Amino acid sequence: MATAARTERLDARVSREEKEMIETAANLRGTSFSDFVRMVTKEAALKTIREHEVLTLSEESRRVFVEALLDPPKPNAKLIAAARRLRQEVG
């Protein structure tokens, strides 16, 4: 797998305690400080983006969802038959 060129710089001010904690974690993973920071930052960014994408519906999807809640469609023949079978099995 090809590695993208690292041409951008990321700077952050941290406390001594934070830096020591990050160094310890990097050592435990057997990686450099910079690689560790890049790796966990990327993981956190991807997780945040995924969570946002999952929780955010498009305007049209939101409208359809709310309409279905407020005015649900009438059950079709297959749904009615399934409900009857369920009543027979459970009841």
C-alpha cells in the first residue's frame, strides 16, 4: 500500500503531563511519538465523521421518516397475514 506524502504540518501545545502520557502510550505501542499522534488523531477523526454521517439524515430522508411516524401506511396483506401467524404461535 502506497503511503501519502506528508507535506502538511500539525502543531499543538500540550502540558508536560499530556506529553509524557502520549510518549508512554507511543512506547507501549512500539511507535514514535509523531506516528502515535498521527494514528490516534486519524482514528478519532474517522470515528467522529462516521458518527456524524450515521446520525445526520438528509432533509428528504428526515421528512419521509417523520411523515411515516405521523401518518403510517396501512398494513398490506402480507403484514396482516404475518400478524395472524404470530398471534397463533404466541397466543
